[in-house]
Amino acid sequence: MESLLTENEVSASLKVSLACLRRWRLQGAGPQYVKVNNMVRYREADVSAWLRELPTAGNGRRLGPKSVIRTKLAVSA
């Protein structure tokens, strides 16, 4: 049987907060997860696959429009 990771283990390995991991899950942006009764668990293979699919930079691959961070600049009058 494949072992499952807890939310705390995944957030620690990705070096993101638990709140961030939960927000990604609600937005459908994070790694796939499974529900065991009321508990959320992650398969190691799903986390690894999600990481492989993330956009990268510096290798000639162009980032998609959703990957670009846009900031608003303050305009003084």
C-alpha cells in the first residue's frame, strides 16, 4: 500500500504555509489530494508530478500568462 502524506508534511516539504497549501487546494491550483473521511492526504507521486508540471524559467521555456506576476504601481498626482 502506498503511504500518504499529511497536509503538514506536504507544506513543510514545499516550504509553504499550511494556509497557502489549503488555499491552493480550494482554488484547484495545488497537487491532487485524496479525502479519507474528513482528512486530506497527498500521494507522493501526485506531489512530484505537480512539481514537474510547474512552469520554469531560465531554460528558454516561456511562462504562461497566468504565471506572470503583475503589480500595480502607485501613481502620485
